Amino acid sequence: MRRPARRPPGALPLTDPPTPDPNQENRTGYVRAKVRREYDTHRLEADPEKVAFLLRLAETQLDQVRGQARHLAEVFSDPGVHARF
């Protein structure tokens, strides 16, 4: 059985990929480091109530990080933010 030599039309990218944000790597690294630090600090926690509390805290912090990311994306997408006067 032969494979088709060409891709189907829907598989071709129509636009260039977005330019990577140089600060995105810093933000991602910060969040990963924070998660790793918290995990290492509490990985031997055996109290179910404390574990439940830590999970709720982690969910709250994740919501905050996502909100900050949305806010930063919105602010920096405005061309007036980078305007020089």
C-alpha cells in the first residue's frame, strides 16, 4: 500500500507561527520552580486535612497565575503600551 506523497490541504499551515515571547520562558520557569519547591517541601505530608488544604491552595495559586497570564497577554497586545512619547 502506498502512502500519499502530498499532505491534505487542511494540514498545511496558512500563517507563520507566532513569534515567541521572550518573557514566556521566564514566567514558565518561575511557575515550574515554585511548584517543584512546594512539592519538595510537602511531599511527605501524611495528614489528609493538610494535604486537602495544600491542594486547595495550589488550585487557588494556579487560578491566580492564569489570571495574571490573561491580564499580561491583554495588556501587551495593545500597541499603545509600547508607544514612546
